[in-house]
Amino acid sequence: MRRRSRPQPRRENKNPHKINEKIEAPEVRLVGDNVEVGVYPVRKALSIAKEMELDLVEISPKASPPVCKIIDYKKFLYEQKKREKALKAKATKVIVKEIRFGPQTDDHDYEFKKRHAEKFLKDNAKLKAYVFFKGRSIVYKDQGEILLLRLAQDLEEFGKVEQMPKLEGKRMTMMIAPKTAKK
């Protein structure tokens, strides 16, 4: 019994840049270290790169003529990945914590949830407080808004209101961002 081989999917070119012979433009603007900046025919640019034992890499293909740089391509990719990783590490991750109320939340429950909200804001997390209206409780939307505004007033020293209470369907939502710590 003969097994059929499945057709393999084509591999995409994993290099984001055109290098050496893959550059199709007739003329290129050449930049790089130890190179005289100027516009050269592709053949001349390739010969200069070969003399230096480096690669000719198309950096800006949309420019007229395209900008090429003479560099060690593997080293260039490595440095680029390193830079991206460093930027990713520096990026701050925003944490959003949610607190849910009913339109007729009791004082004890309110205080309990308010303490949690304070803790979230002290831990530098954004707070999404919302009042959920079940069934016919939508008629108490003014009570829900009062509840959220009271929460905003009570948490004034820990955070500032980013979005005022807004009714979206059966939910009235309000966002509170933590106040940045002053050094």
C-alpha cells in the first residue's frame, strides 16, 4: 500500500529585508560604515559589499532610489531583536481590576468593596467599577450613578476618575486610574 505525501506549504521568506542579489532596483543609495555615501548601480554596490566581506541590505525599499546599507546581516538581525526585546521589557503592563455593584448595594458591602478598590489602586492597577442592572432594576439607574460617584469621591486620594459613569446596555461603568506616586 503506497502512502500519499501531502503537499508541503510554501515557506515564506523569513527575512524582512532584501539582501545581496535579491535587490531588484537598478540603482541604490548606499550608506554604512567605511563607505562613501552616494547613489550607485546595484552591481557596483554588490562588488563593494563583497570586497568588504559583508552583505548589501535594503533598509528603506520605498525611498527613491532604495536605501541600502553594507553590514553583517546576521549581526544586524541580532541587534534588532535585542532592541525589540529591551523595548518590550520596558513597556508597562496595565492591569485592570473590576468591582461589581448592584443598584441597591448595602453600606457594609459598599465599604468592603471600597477597601478592595483602595488596595487595587495602591497596587497601581486601574479600577473598573460597574453597577449591573438585572431585570427591571434598570429603573434605579440614578441610584447606580450616585453609588459610582460616591465611590469616586471616596477614592479621590488614591486615584482619579478616567471615565465618568456611563450606561452601556445593562451596565453603568466608571474607570479610575491610580495616582502616580511622587518621588
